[in-house]
Amino acid sequence: NFPYTFMGVEPGTTKDDIHKCLENWDKGDNGILNHSRAHRLIPGEGWQINPGVLHAPGSLVTYEPQVASDVFAMFQSLVEGRIVDWSLMTKDVLPQYHHDLGYLIGMLDWDANVHERFGEANKTKPKPVRPVKEMEDAGYRENWITYGTGYYSAKELTVFPGRAVTIKDAEAYGIIVTQGGGKFGTHHVFTPSMIRFGAITQDEFFVTAGAAQTGVRIVNTSDSDPLVILKHFGPNNPDAESLRRK
């Protein structure tokens, strides 16, 4: 009903405040959200969250390109009435530091968490890949939606109903089709409304660097629905370099 997520901590919060939250882990809600700020989630917009920044899953379906790592520390002891075990706080921490609260807090990028303009520093609004009219005249629209780091980047490509385009990229990428159907190169693509266990789908593909640089022809075979594709790139995509934050 109201999509939001908590990220970072309020300016003025101290490390002692977070230390007290960890001390209160076994007393129910440790109160860490009292020191954080809820940010409204706006469909189409995103966030670049770097390591060491506290953040929670949002209440909207989220597309999340990320570095290939499952390292995390859960600083919240109670989530929607569900108890979080301390082991999720320390699962990637050396055993000798499991109860060293100062060490655990030291894992945070403190300055990034208490940034006075957290939203301004981390929000990523869609940025057109080319002039909008030029793209729309050619039958498509493409935006950068994930950027600000050299480790990954992502675009959202929309091909208009009944149109065909050839799109070139500098590097290899993976795709997820989120709406519509048609042709992607020589392959049929289609967004399933339901996937049964073990079923093969036509909504995920990988494009090699050579094919990306030559260009992939994409055809929207619908007369009414857009064909929407999310494209995620690995490290050091030169096309994304101009969007890197200084």
C-alpha cells in the first residue's frame, strides 16, 4: 500500500546508539529502525548502495544487480514480528569477533551511513542512453537504471509494439524479460505469468561481447504490449563510465 525501505542512519546518530541496539538484541526489537530513515520507493528509480551501508529489502519487487557476493551482517533483531538469530549478524565474521560489538560496528562505513543528504548521494534516477526523440523515432526507449560503480551497471530497454530495433553494446550482458514477447536475435522471448517447478522459460538470456558489439536485433511481435528487457553488465563497462560518480 505504501512502498518504502529503510537505509542508512539519521544524521546525529552515534556509534554508541548502534552499540546499544546490539546490546539489546535478545530483548525483542532492538530499535535500530528508530535511528534510520524510511525512503519511499518510486517505480523506475533506484539506489546505489555501497558496502558498509545499512539497508533493508523494500516492499516492492526489486531488480538488484550486485557484486557476486553473499556477505552480509543483519543489524536488525526483529523483522515484522519474526525473530532474527544472532548468527545472521555474525555469519561472515571471524569467530573471535562474534561478540565484539565495537568490531561489528566498525564494519560499517559510518560516514556514508550518516550522510546528511543520503538520498541525493545514493539515488539513481533513469538516464536516457541517447536523446529521447531519437530513440522513440526508432521505435524504442532505453535508460540507464543502475550506475555509479565500476562493478556493475544495468539498462532498461523498451521496444514499442510492432517495432524492431538493433541495439549495440560495448560489453557482454545478461537479460531478464519483464513484459511482452517477441524475438531476441534468433530466439523467441516471452514473459511467463507463472513458472512451474522445473519448467524452461524464454525470459533469460546471455549475450556475448562479440554479439553485443555487432548488435542484437529485437522484434516486438505484439500489436499492443511493449517488450521490456532489463540488461545487466559486469565490471568496467565503458559505456557506463561517463555515469560514474566522482
